[in-house]
Amino acid sequence: MNSMHLANQKWWDAASANWARGADSRGLWPRCPTEPELALCPKALAYFEDATGKRVCVLGSGDNQVVFALAGLGVAVTSVDISQKQLDVAARRAKELGLSISFQQADVTDLSAFANDAFDSVYTGGHVAVWVSDLQMYYSEAVRILRPGGFFIVDEYHPFRRLWKNSRDALVVENPYFERGPFEYEESAAILQPEPGPWKTYEFHWTVSDYMNAVLKTGCSLELVDEYGEDVEREGAPLHGLPEFLLIVGQKPVR
């Protein structure tokens, strides 16, 4: 694990309790096993129709809402995250929900815990790539553990939304679109009320073409590209009219 990923891991471990309290206040995670549409957009959810018994790996599982949704669909799901503390929270919640889930702590750029072709589908998304310094290694590892013919599903926060300063009245560029980073921040564990603190974190702002090219360079064919969502309620800038998420689905070639 490189030093930037290690710093991010330490911060997520420190912030996991606050993050869990935020998830509890939203109250979505207990509903995800029976309402998978809370965690997965319709076009991503369509790839898990008739998925009972299929092996699916979720990379950068975070609060595990997607994991719980897939488990509720009867999927044999493996949850992977860099933060053991996040996984511990998810394991407690899975037990409470009566879900059978495998948990594995790992950096998404090193999935050596898994064999080649181990999963029928691999899903990653939300806010994962922003913490990863090597997008190509991340996606190459994801496709390595995917069986031939399986789908690699990327459902990420849209890059157009990572550019702006906090401002309620106007869009003011803080980070130009083509500056990938790393962007270094000093953070406290109060993730729900960001303020300076003792932990350093590192972000990487990938472009739409970065995402698409990284999928293509794994050897996958592009099955679907979609931009969707318009919610701006929790944003720090007036982002009306900008897409919220970027969905890319690749299929690993059959040998």
C-alpha cells in the first residue's frame, strides 16, 4: 500500500464511527435488502436480475448499502474495503439483518487475496476512485478477478461535481477539471462536519475519459455508458443541471 492510500486508510478508520452515525440517521441501510433500488440505480440493478447464487464482489464497499442490497437479492456477495473499521461496522449490521456476507480488508489496487476469474460480476462505485492514486491498477485488478463474460460495473460520483468551491450562490472553480491531483487535506474524524484535524487525506479527481479509458485498457468491451441523477440537496454549490453519477459497464471477453 502506498503512503497516500495508507493515510486515507488511517483517516477512514478514525472517521468510521462518525460515518456510521450518519448512516444510522439516514436510516437507509436496514431497508436495502428489501428495497435494492435505494442503493442501485435502475440500469445497474438490471445486471443483477436472476442473480441468485451468483458471486459478486463490491470494491470500496464503504457503508455497504450496495452489499446489503445484493445480499437481499440472493447474491453471494463479498465486501472489500480499505478500512477494517468500516468492515467491522458492516459485519455487525449484516448480523443484525441476518445476511450472509464475506468481508475482506484490502486496497483496491491489490486484490491478491482473490484468485483470477473468482467472481461473476464486480461492482464499484459511489465515492471510491477519488481515494485511489492508480485508477488503471484498480480497474485491472477488478477485471482480473472477474470471470470471462462477466460484467464490471462502475457507478461513480460524476467528475463534473468535483470542481467547485463551497458557494451557495455561484459556481466558482476550485480544482480545474484536468487537474487530477493528488489534492492533500488535513482532516478531523468529524466527517459529517468537516474541519481541520490531525489526519492527512489525498484525493484524485479523474475525468470521464480517464474512467472510460481505464475500463477499455483492461480489455473489457463497453456495454453501457450513462450519466444520471440531479440531486443537489447536500451539495455545497448550486449544481443544478449537472449530472450526479457516471455509470460505465464493461464486459470481460470470453477466451
